[in-house]
Amino acid sequence: MKIVVDGVSKRFSSGGTSALQDCRLEVRPEELLCVLGPSGCGKTTLLRIIDGLLRADGGRVLIDGREVMAPRPDIALVFQHFGLFPWKTVAENVAYGLRVQGRRRDEIHEIVPRYIELMGLRGFESNYPYQLSGGMQQRVGLARALAVNPTVLLMDEPFGSLDAQTRELMQEELLRMWRAQPKTLVFVTHSIDEAIVLGDRIALMASRPGTIREVVDVSIPRPRDPEAVRGSARYSELRHHIWSQLRHDVGGRV
Amino acid sequence: MSKATVWDRASAVTRAGLGARLTSPFTVRALSVMIGVAAWEVYGRAIRSVIFTYPTAIARAFAQLVRAGELWFYLRSSLVVLSLGLLLAIVVGIPLGILVGRRRLVEYVVDPYINALYATPLVAVIPVIVLWLGFQTTAKVVLVFLFCVFPILINTYQGVKSIDPRLVEVTRAFCSSERDLWRDLMLPSSMPFILAGIRLAIGRGLVGMVVAEFYTTITGLGYMIVQYANTFRMDRLFVPIVLLMAMGIILTSILRSFERRLAPWLYIARDE
């Protein structure tokens, strides 16, 4: 599905959302687009507006030509804080989206094990989230989002709270999953490395007010091996370019 | 290192071990209760007063009352009143608490009444209830209900208010219906609060039950207390009192164990 962010603006509110001004962005069908920017630039706010959780003060978001007014069942969100229900087991958490969508019980019983398998959670079905490591918890979050078979997957710094090694593993898993089931994927991150390794394109955001500064083509062929990508000339070139763009923004505030 | 210091150290370790065992919380509590009861017994026997009694006399009276079937007769009527009142308070308090926590409008409409009634010493309204509803079980159940419902309602409301807003966002992102939201988030997340509310309610419910029985029909543990106090049967008078104490302890400790089992994640987070 194609996503069009058409001049979206959002004023500062006391609720902790960052301001956005006239954001323009197009996400192509089955593209993996990374939104990259310093913390506080409003990238999370933008993602929530795309999902329909927040209303824009100005402009609009179109998904396949239809304006987003509220969250839709075919768009799934993965949260930085995982957003798992502590009183539900892994299997129940993965089944959550299907259940609230009113899917039939036998259908749920058939789908849930598939995604538990896909995310390497076999054997943990009846564990509770607090018994799992952060990386495992986010696998549950991903499995839950994927289980509803969304056409658009929005990810809000999903690996931001994981340690460096777990993070790289999860990036590889995400690429593997995305290759198996192509979806339009918007991935918000503040890590330049993560954006280059994952993205087809990278939307650079500037802060105060939050706006899209530039969209960079990554042009690194797939399938990608993150290790090889990190060693390539294109990687350092991109990294240098992006950093020089963001540096001004970050430097002004540190 | 000389022999003497080694020996000193070894004995110090044994002494510390023994000391630790003697001052373990359980030992101290058990000793304290034993000494207290024994002192009561000795003092009670020594003063030989008509308005005082002692543990063994109470135990004897307990056995007599059980054998005569009297205790069970009064206890049963008390239990009926307590359980009906408590049940009604749970059935009304929890949904109303969630509703008040979820809907601003309902909150503003209802909270003056809740705060006013919760602040009122409910003992004061007993004559009113008796006038309206008579002296029978209905009146007593209503009184116990009034004593119990507020802690349950207010705790449920607090539980709903303390729900992680990020999880509310998760339910919105997945397009959850309001009914599913109650089942998946509101109830389980506020369950520890609700159980704590029920625990408070049991304590208040026992008070309500006894006071209601003081004022209304001639039955129940409350009536037993009045009756034996009027006739100076101190040993029998203490039987329902001790029984009420035991009920309070047993019911609240059952609730406590539920609390731990129903929300293990809370305690894990706290232990770490």
C-alpha cells in the first residue's frame, strides 16, 4: 500500500507530543522506509498520525488514497516499549490482535503458532512477558503485529531499548521476515546505522519544528548482510552524508 | 593467628546463629502471643471479677456454645448477611468503579455522592435504614453493602486511573472495542487494586454486620455480644468477639494470597 503524508502539521501539546510542520512524505508500496532524526524531532508523533492514533492539526495522511481518520485493522504498530499485556502469556499476547478483530477461534489457533515459530518463540508460549528478556519481548510484539497480516507495518524505535548485540540480531530477523512477507514498512529510528542497514530510503527529519529535511536513497542491493553492509563504501558515504545533515540539529541542543 | 582468637570467632558465629533464630520474626511473634495470652490467663484467674474473664474460660464457653448449636445458629445468620452484602458490593462496586474511571462525565456526576457518602460515618444512618427497611435481613444486608461498597468502588476507580496509558494506546492501535478493552486491560490491570479494596471492604463489612446486629433483629454474632454483655456472661461474651477476630484474619489473609497470585508481575518488578 502507498502512504502519502500530505503537509501534516501538529502543534505542541502538553501531552508530550512534539510539533510537526508541513511534513511531506511518500512511502512506496512494499518499501522499507526509515524515518531518522534526533530525539524530540517528532518522528514518533508523525508515526502516530500515520496510524491514526493522533489527529493532525493540518494536512492529512492517505493510505491507498483513503484518508486516515482512526486506527485501521490492516495497519499494525510495533512499540518501543513493546506494549505487551503483563497478565497475558506469550501466546495470548500474539493472539491479541486477532482476538479483538473477532477472528474465529480455530483460525486463531492455526495462525498464532505460525508466528510464534517465525519469531523463534517456540517453547515460550506459556511464559509471561516479565519472564522474558527485552529482545524476546519485542519478538512477541512483532509476532503480535504480524499475526493480523497487516498490509502496512509501522515500527516506533522497536529496537531502541535493546542492547547492541540483541539489536543487530533483531535487525537481521526483521530483514528476513520482511523478505518472506513483503509489506509497506515505516521504521522510526534515531540510529543512523540502523536506518542504512534496513532502509530502502531514509527520511531525515529536522527538529523544532519537526519536518522532513531530505529523503535519501540507500541504494544497497538486497538481500543484505548487515555485516557486509557496514563494511561497504556506500555505507560510510551515506553515514557521512546523513551525519553532516543531522549534526547541525543535534549540535544546536547539546 | 593464635588459638584463642580462632575459638572466640567460632563461638561468636554460633552465638550469632542462635541469636538470629531467636529473633526471627516468626519466633518473636509466637513468643509475644504466648506471653500475652498467658499473662491474660494468670491475671484473669487472679482478680476473680464478674466483668473479666480469661482464655481457658472462653475456650470452655466456646465448646459449650458449639455443642448447644447456639454458636452455629448465630454465626450462620451473620455469615448470610456478610456474604450477601459483600457480594452485592462487589457486583455493584467493580463495574461502577470502572465506569467512573473510564467516563469523565460519569465521574463528575457521581463523585460528589461517593465522596459524601464515604465520608459519612455510616453508623449514623442505621436508624434511617431501619425505619425504611425494617429489622430483617434486608436491612442488614443493605447496611453491610453500604459499609463495603465504597472501598471497592474507590479502589477500582483508582486502579482504572493508574492504567498504563501506553497500553490503552495499544488497544486503540489494534482497534479494540470498549468491551474487549474492559476484559483485556481494565479488569486485569486494576485487579490488584480491586482485591485490596475487597480486603478493606471485609474489615468494614464485619463492623457493619456487628453494628447492624446490635440495632436490628435478635440474631447474629452482634446480638450474642449484646445478650451476654447484658447478663454479665463474660466468658460467653468473648466467644463471638474472638470469632469475629478470627474471621477478619482468615478472610483478609485469603485475599492477600489471592493478590499475590493474581498479579505476579507486580511483585517481580518490585523484588528486582
